[in-house]
Amino acid sequence: MNYIEIGSKEYKKVSLCILIGSIVNFALMYSPQPLISLYSELYHVSPETASLSISLTTITMSICLFFVSLFISSWNRKLIMSFSLILTSLLAIFTAFLSNFYLFLVLRFFEGIVVAGFPSIAMTYLNEEFSPKDIGKILGYYVSGTAIGGFLGRILTGIFTDLFSWQVAFLIQGSIFMLASVWFTFNLPDSKNFNKTNISFCRLKSVLIFTLFNSKLVNLYLTGFLLMGAYISILNYIGYPLSRDPYDLSQTAFGFLFVVNLVGVFSSAYFGNLSDQYSRRIIMCIALSIFLSGTLLTLEPLLFFKIIGVSLVAFGFFAGHAVASSWVGFLSSRRQKCQASSYYLFFYYLGASLLGWAGGFFLKLFGWNGIVFYVSILLIIAFFSSVRPLSNILSFNPVKVFSK
């Protein structure tokens, strides 16, 4: 295989392109998140309904990712990723001309369809073009881009909403990211190790059986499902307590809270690199412990401790995601990497949609304490799913947990 060498000129070019692509993808996907409490106020909707501005996009994307996985072996990697980024930016621009919240949700539904063309194919592209011994490191950089994108989308939304309106915020972001998407299209190198494979029912069946019924991979799918659900639950609803007494944060100030996502740039790259050198079980447990510690710290009433808590949540989440996503590639053969990556992302975003949406009920019934309890339970289950196959959880033996 003609793998891209770490440190080469081509490596730097691919890394920058994938970084830019993931920034565009995740900035536009999560840009409404700081506005969820604002939508509740402006349009008189409940927290779980307002959170559909995120959940509707992610659940649509997760369903599309499942179907993408069936045909991904016959699709041009660069072409699909480029179209996905350009169409996602275009839909963000269209959002600027809407004033009805439910029409906005319809557009977010369609955005979930087009945004699905980037994540799984980007992961597949990297798994194909880079050596398995380097995949933890390079996927760590990809996850870093998702952290930067999530930060930019949220903070720009907060600033421009305060200055103008939430519609203008989408117009400005969509225009900026359209230019970035065009740059991506002209600069990403074509795949060298992609071999187009005709779709065959027998082949799909064999790959489907391996990737969906392999106990080790199912464990990672569940871990991704719980990780993302827990993370989105924190970010979706933290605005409710912080926008009210005694904090009363403005949209701009609340948007700047998401600067904590930048810790994910470090943690994803660092933990992705660690996962290539040490037991992934140990590294995952450390990431989950940091995540849980941050969640519990948000119970402290002082704003300073809440910010530190959300920072630890972001650090632990991106670390765990980098480990889990590279682990999927490590466990899959070359023929199965694209499907396995797609299924991981399918469950990952399904967690954002279903678990993130369900968190609204805990907030409504029990306040922020309910969210912390809910997220803590999700993380405890994630701990067990990441250290032992589902079929063996009942026979859990702590002595063997940290074997390679």
C-alpha cells in the first residue's frame, strides 16, 4: 500500500484539508446550540422541542450514515466530501431567510441529510491513506477539527446573534464556510488507495455481519452512542441555568463559554497518540473519568467552577471519541473499515439525537441536578461497555479489565 508518511508534504496538505473540512462540517451542525434557550423564549417552546434544532439534524444524519455505509465502497471519496460541505454551507445561508421556527426545523432536517456525506467518508479516507500504526494520531487531528468547528460555530452564532439576529448569524457563517468548502475541494489530494468496488449483495451481507455483529465493535458503537449523548446533553441544556439568575449571561458571553471546546484540540490529538502506544482500555477509562469529574463539578454554584466543569467535560469527551474512533479502525480489516466507521458514526450521532433530546425531560422535571444524574448514569454504562464485551459484562472481572 502507498501510505502517506507522517511529516511529508502530502501529509501536511491532507491534514490541513481534513481539518478545514471537519471545522466546516461541525461548525454548521452545532451552530444553533447556544440558541436553544433563546428559541424557547422567542417561540415559546419547551427545552426538548428547542433542542430539535440539534437533534433533528443529528438523527437524520445518523440514519443517512447507515445507508451511506452500504454504498461507500463504490463512491469517490473527495467528490462526496466536497459536495457535502458545499451543500451544508448553502443550507446555512438559506436559514437566514426564515422567521418561523418550524420551517427552520425542516431546513435542519435536510441539513442532516447533506451533512452525512462528510464524517464517515473522511474517516474512511484517512484509514485508507495512512498506515494502521499511525491512525490513532491522524484521527486525533481529525477529531481536533471537530472541536475547533464546534467552538467556532457556537461562538460566532452567539456574537452575531447579539449584534444582529440569529438569522444573520447563519448568513455570515454560511458565507464564510462556503469559501472554505470551495478551498477544500480544490486542495484535497485524490485517494491513492481507494479501489472502487461494485455493490454486491453477498459482499454487503458478509461485511454487514462482521461489522454489526462483532462484539468488540458493538461495544465501541455503544460507547460512542453514550459518549455523544452525554456530551450533547451537557451542551444543549447548560444555557438554561446560565441565562437566568444569578448568572444572566448574554448570548455573546454564553457563546464564549464554548471556548472550552478548544481543550478537545489537545485532548483528542494527545489521547489519539496515546491509544497507539498503550492499552486503549486504560486510556478510555481515563477519558471517561475526566468526563464524569467535569459533569459533577457543574453542580457547584460558582460560575468559575461550572466553566472548569464544562472544560473537563469537553476534554474527556474528545479524548474518548478519539480513542473509540481509532479503535474501530484498528479492529477492522481494510475491506471493512468504511462500513465499521460508518456504523460507529451512525450510533454516535444517534446518541446525540436520542439521548440529547431525552435530557430535556430530566431538565424540565429535576432541573440541572437531573441532567447531571442522567449524564453520570450514561458515563457509568459507557465505562462498562468500553472495557468489556456486552456478553461478558455480567461476568466482569476487574483483574483482567486493563489487559491490552
